[in-house]
Amino acid sequence: MVGIGPGGPADRTHRAEAAIADSQVLVGYSRYLRAIEDLSAGKILISSGMKEEVVRCRLALERAQAGATVALISSGDAGVYGMAGLALELAHAERIAVPIEIVPGVTAASAAAARLGAPLMLDFAVISLSDLMIPWETIRRRVEAIAAADMVLALYNPRSMTRVQQLEETVEILLRHRDPATPVGIARAVGSPDEQIRLSTLGGLLAEDIDMRTVLIIGNSMSQVLDGWLVTCRGYKV
């Protein structure tokens, strides 16, 4: 399993590139394979669309079992909302005994934070608002706990064309605990040619253009905007 970072070549690790170079077969979501076209010459490419993660993992494991060196591609980090967990589950459930290596990558929260400033300098949490795998009530309880704990919150999959209620409810929960002026960083398609970086506030967040390729970083009581940078201050005397 190989994490290729958030998008562009600049955020890929040497280890990820070496693992891809050593592989004969690359398996991944079609957009992720397009992101590594510069590394895929001469490789067998196996791609599929969204919601076909189990198919991709099974194909990767079957090719590996047949003797090929396979790179199962994830964006970001393979172990953070990536393919590593599912591949390990499938290998265990179907008793597919192949050597497995998990190659970490730059996850979206870290990449977004670096473009926005230094918002993750204190304890923080990462939540995906997608309820395809996790019931919304479970996600909601986690958001409530994070809001009450005054933790910085990074949100993945915040809003889609058809799924808008989850972000609205998340903002409503956070506003019970945080000032509407709390700074929020909005990072879309980090590392790609479509990258967009901007700042907003918790009170104004729902009016912003936000989609599934967006990562939101919502500050806590220690977060400030300093010279255009979103910073969560740790309490140093400066």
C-alpha cells in the first residue's frame, strides 16, 4: 500500500516513488493513477471508480498472490482514510498470505495545515463527515466531544452536491462552544493545479464554496490569524 500524498509530485516521498518504481502492477482509483502518470510507464494499470475499494483491494491481493509486485495506491497516507486497513482486513478474511508493506504519505490534514500556516500546533482531531461507512449519529457524537474539548478540528469530506446537512450540523455544534469569529482554514485540492487556499471564520463558513476535495481546519480558542497565517499558539512567551 502506497500513499502518494495530497496531489502533486512535490509532496510525494522518495520511499513512495521507490515503491512504485519497484512495482509491476499499480492498482488505484483512476484519479490517483493519473496523479502518478510520470511514474507509471511500463506498468500494468488497474483502475476503478469511487465506491469500488473492495474490488481494488481484492484485485491487488490476487495479483500479489500470483507473484507480481503490486502497489495499491492511496492518496495522502495509505493508513489515514486510505486502503491499508481494508487490504489487511481482506488478506486476513480471505487467508491471502502475501508480504505486505505500508508506505506512508503526506496526509491531507498535514498538507493543508502547511499551506495555511501552523494550525495543528496543539492537540487536534481529524473527522470525515462522510457517513457512507459510519452512521451520522456516531460522527455527530464525536464532533460534540471535540467541540467541548476545545480541540482544533480537521474535517475531511465536508460537503458534496447531495450531502450538505452534515456540515451544517457540525458548524451548529461548534458554535455552541466557540466564538463565531474563530478562524477556519479552507484548503481545496492541495498540491494540484486546482489548489485553492483561503481563510474564513466559523460564523461565515457555510457561505463558502466547499466540496469533497476540500479540507477544513477549524481553530480552537488558541487559534489566531497572524499576518495572513492561521496559527494555533502553544503558549510560548514571545
